[in-house]
Amino acid sequence: MNDATDGHGGGYPGVGRVLVVVPTYNEADNVGVIVERVHRAAPQVRVLIVDDNSPDGTGAVADRMAAADSRVHVLHRPGKQGLGAAYVAGFGWAAEHGYDAVVEMDADGSHAPEELPRLLDAARDADVVIGSRWTTGGQVVAWPWHRQLLSRGGNLYTRVALGMPLSDATGGFRVYRVPALARLDLDSVASQGYSFQVELAWRAHRAGLRTVEVPITFAERERGASKMSPVIVGEALWRVTLWSVTDRRAASGRSAEVRGDQRLRWP
């Protein structure tokens, strides 16, 4: 029996079989609560916990959950390899097991599972849905002003540098249609953290995928330590700048080719 279609319904209406991918590293105190909230909010979906060999025993907690509930699956990885790699592995698992859509969701409670149905509803008419903190109706709870300024400023820079009409290109609460992911060449993605989210949004934009933003309320984690660091922020800014320069050079090259072709055709 296909594990995506056994006795838990035929999927989310209008979207199909949905897999929520939850990367974990030292989230033993949080992962059980999050999975329970996911299944209360959307009983039709499945959850894949992608654990990077957490020293605090998160993987063992996940295994016990999977043994007790057939809607929960676990993918163990040998060590901490980064958020982007964890999501790419989860996306591949979803495609291999016949899912129609995948959801990115943090394990720390920052992304409220209760808002998942609104994102899935929007996915009926979109390839990519981004839960946005900074679009109209979105908000952030319990963040100091300097973190809000950093996030807003980073998103403004990204929007201008890459020409993407998104309010929250760094947001990590998302829905992707699996066929749409196949158009993004995930094997060549090397970024992590914020830059991973930006890169996938940028690739989706360049591929012409239908991307929509849905306002969400983002809350600071209540338990555990944040994985955010200056290194992750620096990587994001560096990569956005590099992509912008690469895009501009490519566009300039295409313009030169067009001008050259026009001169050749001049009577």
C-alpha cells in the first residue's frame, strides 16, 4: 500500500497528497508539539522529520512518534549539513513517495501550524505559496526592533537586487507543488539558511512559476536556541549580490547579441 494514500484520506482538497518537511537539529523539546499541532490543523497531511543526527536525541523522539503514528516519517542524516540540504533531501523523499505538494516548516514553533490550511488553500491556484511576515496582514511577535529591521532591510535589498516582487523572500513557511520543484534544478542548490529560501524564490521567479504570498504571524521560539547567526545573514547578502551581478551580466550579454543581430540584418 502506498504510504501516501493509506487510511488517512485522499489528501488535502484541491491540492492532493501533502508532506510537511520539518528539519531538526536539537529540537527534542519541540518536535512532538509541532507534529501534534500540524495534525490537529490538517489531519490529511503527512510529516517527514529530517534529523541531522541531533546530539539531544531528537532522532529517537522522532522514531518513537513514527512508530506510533503512520502519518509520521523520519529521514536520518549522518550529521549537521545545513537547512538547505535538509529541505532538498525532504523534497526528494516526497517526489519518490508520490506526494503532490511539500511544505517547509520550522520545528521551533515560529511557524504556526494552525495557519497551514490557509497556505494549502492558496496552493490550489499556485505553484509556490510563501507565508509572509511583511505583506499586508502579516506580523512578527516578540522580535526586538533590530531583528525586524534586519529582516525588513534584507528583504528590501533582495527585492531591489533580484527584481522579485516579493515582500518576504527569506520566509521559510512555504508550500511547493512537487512538479514545480522539478523545474528548479535542486541538485545545483548549495545555499543554506536565509539564502536557501531566497535562492528557491529567485529560481521560481525566473522559471515563471505562479508564486503568491499569504500573510502569517511569525513568533519567536519559546524553547531551545535559535540557529540564526551573523554567518548565515552574511551568506545571504553575499549570495544575493552575486546572483544580482550574474543576472545583470547575462542580461547585458543578451542585449549585445540582439544589437549585433540587428546590425547584421540592416539593409
